[in-house]
Amino acid sequence: MIDTKARRFWEPLLASADIRLGGDRSWDIRVNRDRFFRRLVRQGELGAGEAYMDGDWDCDRLDLLISKTAGVKLRELIPKGWRARLAGLASLLRNPNPRRKAFEIGRRHYDIGNDLYGAMLDPRMTYTCAYWRGLDHAPENLAAAQEAKLELVCRKLDLRPGMRVLDIGGGWGSLARYAAERHGASVVNVTVSKEQVELADRLCAGLPVVNRLQDYREVKERFDRVVSIGMFEHVGVKNYRTYMEVARRCLEPGGRFLLHTIAQNAGAPTNLWTTTYIFPNSELPALSQIAKAAEGLFVMEDCHNIGANYDPTLMAWWHNFDAAWPRLRGKYGERFYRMWKMYLQGSAGSFRSRSLQVWQVVLTPNGISGGFALSRA
């Protein structure tokens, strides 16, 4: 039975976002245990997420629920909870990603199972936002949209045969493999995930690609191009300047650096549920923080927001994961399924509402004569 006082408090707030308690629409909330409300008040978004994982409430389409709540800024009305407040204060005082913790994200997220990611992702194992708008035509499926994104990156880099490329946080070698196969580049891919390196070595066999288990701060060589897709989210605001200094140090004077990252609309602590259960120690930047970190090191040549493309990407991953669940269930368990649903569908809703963005920023040490232009295929 739902607590009457709690219902009276939450019902009008939810109704303002066209969400009903106990409704039968796909985005409505069905409360299974009364403690959901106590957890929401005491721990805010973290409590709501944990309550969903524990089955205290249900919703068929979390993507629709999250996009609706963001549309009326309902998140601002939900109490943050004491753990969220402490986390926000801690983010101002500490460095969540010092060198001694560099490999934690690899162990806790990227190493959980290549079987999971193989079932969820496209054949190239590209674990970042695809490009559904394409270059010459709209891609029809996830694999084509991911190749369109990889081609977009290579064109922005003006990649040429024989160039040497550093891919910071290149995962399973998706871009490295594409750049070698389609553009004749040789690539060094550094990642903090042991499982990614092992699979990347197999996927890139026979190509001029080297996959390293290495923290980006340890790279000392020079490259014609530097690229980083979906790794800056793990750097931490206190390390942004160091990150840019490393990229500058590794780049030849006439080179290009492309940074692709999820970003918030304003600098703020990242959702505590996400940093607790999905991406430990992560911090989403604001565009202003990226620009500040690059000051005096780079000329910002181009800044492109492709964030709207992440909604269909995440939903494609969700459908792949859900379809593969019968063979994954025995290894991962039902609580993981609910957690992963919250992660994928909830993230899709955040991008759909434009609460989150994806920036592709092209940077050069000394500027491009005549200005930046997208190279031809």
C-alpha cells in the first residue's frame, strides 16, 4: 500500500510531467514497496536508482520517464540526499582520478565481460555515440551509424596514409582498426582495460595497430594525430589541464587533436547513481571547462555537438542487450538487468531531453592556415 502523505506530495509533481503513480502507460510509475518514497527523500537520485534495482518500483520505459522529468526540470525538485551532498562537496576537494586509481574504471566497468559488450555493441565493438545523420546518407542500422561516426572522425582529423595516430582510451580498437583499414594509418591504442586489450589484439591482428594497457599520462611519443573518443569522461576536472598537456606533448607541431566527449550543459557533480554503479570516479565536463583546459595549448578549430545521436545509439544497445539477456542471465543476474536497463534507457532519456550533449572538438597547436574544413572521403 502506498503511503497517503507521500502520494499527496509526489502526485502533483509527477503530474506536471505527465507521469502518474500507478498508471498504465509505458512511462508511468508503479510503486511496489512503500519504502521507495523514503529512499527517494533520504538519498535522492541515488535512492531512486537503488530502489529500482531492488524492485521497489517499476516502469516499462525508463527512457520516456527520464525525458519527461527532465523536460519540466523535476530533478531540481527531488531532494539530493545526504550522500549526494557529500559527493558534491568531495568533488570540489579531491581528485577522483589520480594515477593510482587510473585502472579502477577498467576493472569495474570495461572488464565485466566481453560477452556482454559483444552482444550489446556493433560488430566493431564501438562503445561510443554513433552518427545516425551520416555523411552522405542516413545510416539504416547501428553498424552503419558507427562506421559513419568513425569516418566523420577520420575526416575531421584529415587522416592520410602513413600517419601515426595515438588513440587515448580506444577501447576494443574500433577506431584504430578502422583508421588502419580504411585510411592506411598506424595506431597506438591505450586503454586501462585488460579485457579490452586482449580482444583488441585479436580484432586488430595483421594491422599496424598496437594496443597497450597504459594510463594516458605515461605516453611520451610524438604522433601526427591524437584522438580520444569517450574517455575524457573518466579524466576528472582536476586533471583536465594535465590531459590537454599530455595531448599537446604527444602531438607534432602541425598535427590535429580530436576530443569526443559527453558533456553537461553546466559544470556540476555527475549523477551519484551513475558514479556508484556504472562509471566510478567519472565526471562529465561542461564545454566551458574543456575550453579553459585547452587555453594556451591549442587553437579550437571546430566544435560540433552530435549529442542528439546518442539517444538512438543507446536504445539500439538496449534492444541488443535485452534480446541477448536469456543467454546472459545466468552470469549476471536479475539485479544487473535492472541496473543496466536504468543505465541504458535512463541515459537515452537524458540525451533525448538535451540534458546531456556530445561534443567533438578539433584542436591544433598553431592553427590551420585558412581555417578548418572537413576533408573529402
